[in-house]
Amino acid sequence: MTEVADSPWIRAMPAVFVLIWSTGFIVARYGMPHAPPMTFLAWRYALSIACFVVWIAWARVPWPRGWSQWGHLAVTGVLMHAGYLGGVWAAVKAGMGAGLSSLIVGLQPVLTAVWLSATGGRVSTRQWLGLALGFVGLVLVVSHKFGAGGPGDTATPLNLAFAVGALLSITAGTLYQKRYLAPCDVRTANTVQLAAALAVTLPLAWLETEPMHWNAESAGAMAWSVLGLTLGGSSLLYLLIQRGAAASVSSLMYLVPPCTAAIAWLLFGEPITATTLAGTALTAAGVAIVVHAGRSR
């Protein structure tokens, strides 16, 4: 058991998760101009389910046992897929820039820690310090992006409501999964979660009047959304929540905006300033403090 827990793959899981999860806004940049948000996400969920079903049949893995477990998986699917992704994509489509939306969703570690503290969970002083340090770094990383997306890059009551809804959904989903879900195969768990998300998203997609235009950019965004973000990123998030404390796992979300900034620099030539580098260093230090304090306890 120790050899498995200490394997290079297990140790690399957080870094791989952050790298994959950070591409979410990159995908949005490619795909959103060509599709309405709920239609894109409905296609993403449906294609992801098809891939998982083939994988499950080939590997012959067991499905979750008991209706209770299926129900808990459905709840987390609605929260962590339909609620979180739907809110973020709707906010971006409604004119919110990537910097502001990532900052709002980046409040998840703080919100998680506040909830754990209020409900009797143990969040140490060192972890609070790490969370605060990570948040300051996060603000520095995304501060130069405010208002940088053109005339439509503004905060309105509508897109703020979408972004805050996404924040509440991912936070509630993380806490709910850690509390109620028994360990089960990540492929079948994800399939049930995605089916619940599709059931919620599909009626909203039917209400959208904008058509989806299939081209190289939208097809590429869809392919990575399915294979990278859903099959890879969502599966890793499920495993990390099952293996780690909620506050420590959530603190990894602090690393997403800095990593996104690095990817945008490589792909699009977006500048990385001294402020970005300083914020990245503070964020990494904050996450290290939270994770180390959690392991020590």
C-alpha cells in the first residue's frame, strides 16, 4: 500500500490536474465565439459519456452500488459540471473577462475553509495564512487582465450572478463529494455525474437561439474539452477529493490562474509582467503552506 501511495504517478497527480484544469479558459477562447455556452456543454457532456461508456465496457469496471450512491453522484454531477461549468461559460459569454471570472472562482479555497471552520472542521492558523497568501498572489496574477478583453469585458449583475453561481457550485460539489461519496471507480462515477449534468443542461440548450458553428476551432475546443478536461481533469479532481482533505485539494485552484497565464503566454503571446511573476510565487507559497499544514496534521 505504501509503494502505491508513494508512486510517481500519485505524487504527480496535483501538478497534472492543475496543468489540465488551467486550459479551461484557453478552450473557451477558441470555442465560445462559435457556440452558445449550454449547447457547447451539452455536446461536451454527451460525447464524454460516449467515451466513458466505451472505456467502461472495454475495462469491464463495476458500476456504483446502491441507489443512494447513484443519487449522491448525480448531485455532485449537477454541482461540479452543470453548475460550475455552466456558470463560468455563461459569465464569459455574457461579457466577463477571463481575469475577473478566474478571480471569482478562485475564491473557492477561502469559501471552503470558511465552511469547514463554521461547521466544526479543523482549519489551522497556518492553513488560513496560506489561503490568505494564495489569494493575494491570485489577485496580483489576474489584476492586469481587468478590462483587457475589449469593450465587452465588463462586470454586470448578470455575468456576476453567473460567476458567483459557478463559485458556489464547485465549492458545494467539492464538500458534498468528500462528505457523501464512497470510493468507486472514477470512470463509472464520472459517467453518472455527466449524465446528471446533461439532463440539467440539455433543456437550457434548447432555449438558446444562437446556432453552433462547427469549424476547426470549435471542433478542436470540443475535442480537448472531452478528452483533456472531462476525461482527464474531472477524473483527476474526483480522485484528489477522494484522497485528500477538502481545504488542501481546493487550494490547488489557486494555481490555475498563474498556470493559465503561462499557457496564454506560450500560445497567444500574452505578456507576463513582474507583477504576474510575484503573484505566482506568492500563490505557490500559499498552496505549499496549506498542503504541508494539512499533511502535518
